[in-house]
Amino acid sequence: MATQILEESIGKTILIQLRGGKRLRGRLKGFDQHLNLVLEETEDVTDSENLKKLGLIIVRGDNVVMISPPPR
């Protein structure tokens, strides 16, 4: 179920929350069976008044608390 939603979200912008409270928004480029995520055009949106551009990043799946897919 979760992998199907992620497959449908490839190429679309998702929001993820990490351990420690950090929130990232980026376009999902790919993922693997451990839910490691590759995001491009990523921004750190933890502080909405101070967005940080991160570009292309890999997020380890064990750090991910929540993944919010784009609206259908």
C-alpha cells in the first residue's frame, strides 16, 4: 500500500517529517524497499519564515516519521 502511494508520487512534490521535527518538501525522484527517499529541488520548511534550499538529497528511511503525498 505505502509503496503504491510512493510510486504514484514520483515526480510530484511531497512533504516529509523527520525525527527531531525537521520538515522537508521536495519532488520525489525515487525510493527503495527501506523507504530511503531521493528528493530533488528540496527545501527545509521547518521554519516557514526561513526556507533553506537543499537541492538534490537522499533521506534515510529510518529517519522518516511521516510522508505526506500530494493531493490526488
